[in-house]
Amino acid sequence: MAARAYWQGQIRLALVSIPVEIFTATRSGAAISFRQIHEPSGKPVKYEKVVPGVGPIDTDEIMKGFEYEKGSYILLDQEEIDAVKLESKKTLELTQFVDAHEIDVLYYEKPYFVVPADDLAEEAFIVLREALRRTKKVGLGQLALRGREHVVSLKPCGRGMVLETLRYADEVRKAQSYFRDISDEKPDAELLELAESLIEKKTAAFDPQEFHDRYVDALKDLIERKKSSKGGRIVEEAEEGPASRGSNVVDLMAALKKSLEKPGASNDDEVETKPAKKASSRSRSSSSAKKPPAKKKAAG
């Protein structure tokens, strides 16, 4: 069965209009969903629409209301809301073109596949796609989707194009307020070289199949074991937590070198690090000069 278009309309570039269809490019993963259950009866908990002082009501008695002051509402029915005219409800007008790198990653929200609506639209669709590809530009415009107008970007993707909804400026927090306390100090050159070597060692082509939701896998396993135990309680063995900060701490230089020495080191082999000022100078000096070997405490 063919997928149903999420939106149908036209892309407009000056006097050129291209009929298109948009499809969602992502889907929900294999998440585990739970229902609330009344334990004594084993039945699911249901919810009713209830008005204080009135009791349960029918859903056809419900309207949408905007609270313009405490306890006072303007009521709107769906027809009135649908009648609000926005040209972007059926038309995406490309009003600006920018380099892709100019759009901060924080603004990207959700991707959609864009395809020509019919054979007659295909020629103009291909012309726009290739023009974007050759100029290495991203088209920007505004589009109404499911009752809300979005800023969107449009760029080539294989034989088609991808439209991505973008967040508005007031929806993105300013990074400066979170990063202002991080110092501008330049990193030690030798430490930086080691870190770059470690990154290079672990660099590979991106393969999304290599990643999966380990939490969902663990929940599935728990559910299967719960079924096998006929509903008996499953208690996981407590794992030993990571060492508290300040214990078993090695300097950053030693940790980076150790990471490079171990081929295919896993997360289990990670060493807690605590960088300090002049880390490289400490690494060049002998640790035995600071403390006699006999007085060293064993790690762990």
C-alpha cells in the first residue's frame, strides 16, 4: 500500500509553480509503551473528560478556548480555526537561498521527503533540484502544516528533495548563557595532538545500523523474563557504580595515551580523568619523584 502524502501543494519560485507531495521521512522506533493498570483487577485505567461541578461530558460538547484573562475564554470551533487564511497552507514560496552551513544545527527540527505530484511537474522539479545542487544552496520559505506555520528549508536528496522544518529564533536558547563560564584557555599542544590521534583512530563511515536502542532491548528482555517467570518479580543485580570523583584519578595525558595503546577499547576500559593545569608538565616529571613507590596506594 502506497504511503499517504503528509501534505500536497506547490512549491513556488517566482512565477514557476511545481505541484509536489510531501511524506514524513522518519518514523517512531521500536519503543516500549506501557498502559496504567489497576493492580487488584488487572484492568487498564481509563480517563474521562470531566468538568468541575458538572461531571463527565461528551466529546462533541468540547470546543477550543483561549484564556485572555484568568477564568475568561474566547471559544473557537474547528471551522473558524480552519477558515484562517494562510497562503502557505497550499503553497511553499521560496523567498531566500542560503549556504547550508549558515543554518545552525539547533534550528533543524523534522525532515520530509518531497516528490513531484505528477509527470507534468517532474521537469520543473528536476530543474529546481539540480539548480540547488549546482549552486550548493538551500531554499527557505514558510509552510503551514497541521495548523501551524513553519520556517522550512529545501535541499536536494538523491533523485528527490528533502524539506526540513526549522525552529523559530525564539524557540532556540542562546548558547552563550550556558557556555560563558568555560575559559578561553588554549589546550596543551601535546594533549590536543593525542586527542586528535584518538579521534582519527576511531573515525569510520557513518552506518546507522551500528546503533540501536539498548534501553528498549533491555526492556524487551525484562518482559520476556517476566513472562517466563509467570509474573514473578524480576530483580536485577545491582552493578557496581563508577568510582567517585577524586578516586582512581589519573592525569589526562596518561588516559589519552592508554586509550591509544588499547586497540578496540570499549567503554568498559574507560579511565576516569581529571585534567589539571599544566597537565603536560606533570606527565613529563616522574611520579616517583613526588611519592616514594612504597607509599603508593593501589588503584581501585
